[in-house]
Amino acid sequence: MNVFSLLKSDIENQILVLEKEGVLPSGSDTARITVEPPRDAAHGDAATNAAMLLSKVAGMKPRDLAEKLAEKLGMLDHVEKVEIAGPGFINLRMADDFWLSQITKVLETGTAYGNSQLGGNTRMNIEYVSANPTGPMHVGHCRGAVVGDVLANLLAKAGYDVTKEYYVNDAGAQVDVLARSLHLRYREALGEAIGEIPAGLYPGDYLVEPGKKLATRDGDKWVAAPEQDWLEEFRGFAIVEMMALIKEDLRLLGVAHDVFTSEAGLVAAGKVQQAFDHLEKKGDIYVGVLEPPKGKTPDDWEPRPQTLFRATEFGDDVDRPLKKSDGSWTYFASDIAYHFDKYERGFNHMIDIFGADHGGYVKRMKAATKAITGGEGDLDVKLCQLVSLFDNGAPVKMSKRAGTFVTLRDVVERVGKDVVRFIMLTRKNDATLEFDFAKVTEQSKDNPVFYVQYANARVNSVFRQAREAFPGQDLSDEVLIGADLSMLASEDEKQLVRRMAEWPRIIEQAAVAHEPHRIAFFLTEIAAEFHALWNKGRDNTALRFIVADDLPVTLARLAMIRAVALVVASGLEVVGVTPVEEM
């Protein structure tokens, strides 16, 4: 349970008391009241803006209302001190028991601590990766895959009903290029010397094996056949092979989607036409001539009538074409149909994870979603900036297998999925990220994934030492639940417990903001505080987790660090990283 939500409930209850006393009118709106840790810990454990928000309806100055509310709050058993700050903020300092009780809750619930009903089982669709099925995944796809997957885990922990979706872009010209590239490898498998891969085709050797498969299956059936006879066959075969390759790459990264939707399938099923008809019926489509793009000279621009979506009426900068000059659909038209399809499948709430090169696509997709759903659907788009690969500061060379890029598989096989997943969250998704193979594998406090993993391993080490110090003593969670937590008297211990108790709030805030990096940030912070306390015990024996001649103190401290380990494990579960037992 989010302790700050509990405090808000306390405040709302005291507001009801003030309403009964006539200080506030009945039915006061408390929706915008916040209860959160103050920026400066010296001001207390929690701060609320309640008096400032309600002073107007009370007809009082904020500080005057704050005094009346503070008086009520100060009477609560778990509130130790109440102070009024500035124009009317109320700062609360909670009794130690209030925080220490969270240790018991963690031990009772395990890694489920932090689970929330915030989402109310609301259906949420997250579409991520969606790499073109033209080859293996590269490191650029890796970041979006991790961000999307961890966001899905985060929302599920916060109580949402999440569907993880992959959109297969298998209807564009790039899959025809893929088919031609495969045909070249097919001929190579039959003994033809193909020489250097022609410009415009995919050069990677990942098509060698599919070419051999086709050669084994069909012999020389397609060697001399005209392109129109084999293109569709090779296109379908190549997409199946490439999607199998992509799914295997994702499996190595610990990513598994619930749904794969084919663009070609949507087109074939008439979904694009249906979406077009829907918008046209609403009057959101017209034929017109666009202004030339900024920076274009008259010689570069041919004004012509186009079929346009009224994107500007829904928040976009310009209206957008839905048909090409040859009458075929634009990519944008297919994407509108895809989001309409999601909406028709019951998803009013959608999240798309895009690469940095799709920044100009965000407004139009939000506008399209708003229009196609009649305002009932909402779309959030997260852009993932580039990942630069280094090894000891030197840029990493391209992959021979891929031909033109470093593959996701190259990275995962070198450092492991846990390292990759965690490091991809050490920066916010819209900030560039440097991934240095040497730095992400070094065992130091400067490596966040090691430092977090080491916290869990260190707790396990302390428990092994405790079993040696107290032979035969039961140290199970059931026993630790009964420990006398009042023995945790140092300010460092109390601060660690307060940090641990923030975990449910972090989950809810990160879920609302759709920001999975907050989980990695929190894990790094709590690990740092745990290690700092452990280090103090090296110099001050009174702070050590194991006190050989004092079992009650030892049990209390073991309960505390066991709870910390469970919170770390809960966070790593969201990130998709396996906690290590020892290092």
C-alpha cells in the first residue's frame, strides 16, 4: 500500500471532520490534494497542499485553514509532529512505528509489495519494437524493446490489463527489396557466384540460411523464372524467416509479445478502406493542395491535388496525405487503420514506443487517433533516443553478420540480457545513451546494474554469516516478522526504511507518467543507501547488521535488510532482471 495514499486518506478524513464543524463546506473537492515527500528531508516525512487548495472555498487565508487542519492531524497516533510552512503547506513527521510497520508488510507480501490497484484493470495496449521484418534486430531496436517491455511490466504491477503488441510492417516496398535479396542468396545456395551484393539490396549474411532452405525445398525452380512469378512467394517466405529471427532475438532479451499484427493483413482485410470511409463520413477528409514543405524551393515542389486528412483540426501542424500519386495508400493511412483496429479491439488507451527518427510522426498519430476514435481513444508516444556503443571508450565496429549495423544479439550475447535491460533504463527514453561494454560489466559502484545486484547478493551474504553466528536460529521471514523493530533506532536505519517504503509510490507515479526509467533510478538509490549503511558498520561495530551477543537487535536488522532485498527483487522483477544470490 502506498503510505502517501494512506496519509492522503487521513487528511481527507480530517477534512470531513472540518466540514461537520462548519469550517469547510460539505463536498469539498480533494482530487487535487497531493501528499508527497518534501524536497528537503529536514522539513519532515510528507508535505500536503490541502490547505492552500481549500482555502478559497473555506473563505479563509491558507495559513489559517492550515492551522485548523494541522490541529486535527496532530491528534493522529502515527503523526509525531505537524508544522506549517510558507503560504500554507503542512509538513508532517511520522512516528517511527508508522515507517517500521512497512518492514512487516514487505515480509508478509514479498515481491508483491508495491502492487497497486491504481489501474483498475483498465485495458492498455503497448506497441513496441515493430522493427521492419527485413533482418535481425539492431541495437537501436534494443532500447525501445526494453522501454516498452518494462513499461508493460510496470503498468501490470500498477493494476492495468496490459497487452503487448508488435506491428509487422510487411506491406511496404522494403519487403520487396527483402524478397529480391533472398532470391540472390537462393541462387548463391544453388552454386551461382553472386559477387558483391548490389546496392539497394540487403547485404547481411542472415539471408544465407533462408536461401539454402529455399534451394533445398524448391531446387532451381525459381532461378530463371521472371520476378513476377517468384516475388510474392519469396516475400512471404522471407517475412516468416525474418520474424522467426526477430522473435528469437527478442527472446534472448527476455521480451515476448502477446499479439503480432500484420500490416499486409490489415490492408488485405480492407481495414485501411474502412478507416478511410469512417473519417470521410465524419468530414475529416478532403481533396486539396498542400503548401510546399519548409525549405523547399519552387523547383523542388509540384503542387497537386491530394486526398488529405484534416490533421490540423486535431492538433497537428499540417494536414496529411492519405494516398500516393498512384492511388495507393500512404504509410500514414495504414497506421491510422492500425490504431482504429486497436480501438475496435477494445483499447481506448494506447502507447506507442517509437525510435528517435519518428519524432515528426508523433503529432499526426495523436491527431489521427483522436479523430478516428471520436475523442474516446488516447495515444501516448514515447520516443527512444539513440544508443551509442563503445568498448573502453572506442566506438564499436559494425557487425559482419548484419552487414550495416551491430545486432541486438551481438550485445546480449556479450554482456547478458540483465545488463542490457538495466542499462537501457539508466537514462530517460528521450535522452541519448552511451553503452560501453567495459563499463557496464565492471564490478564497481559506478556500474548501476552491478551495484543493485550486489545489494541483493550482500544481503544473502549477511544471512549466511548470521546462521554461522547463531547456529540453529530460524531466520525465516515468518520469524523475522515477529522481530522487535523498535531496536532499529539509528537515523541511518530509519532513512533506509523510509526509502524502502517509497516503493509503492514510485510504482504508481512511474505508471501514471509512463516512465519506466524511474524504477531503475529508485533501485540505484535504495542500493546506494543500503551499501552506505553496510559500510558504516565496518567502522562502527554498533551499526553492524549482526551483533553476536544481541539476538533481538540482529533479528530486527535482518528483518530490515531482508525487506530491502525483497523490494530490490520486486523492482528487478519489473525491469525483467534476475536477482543474483552471490557475486
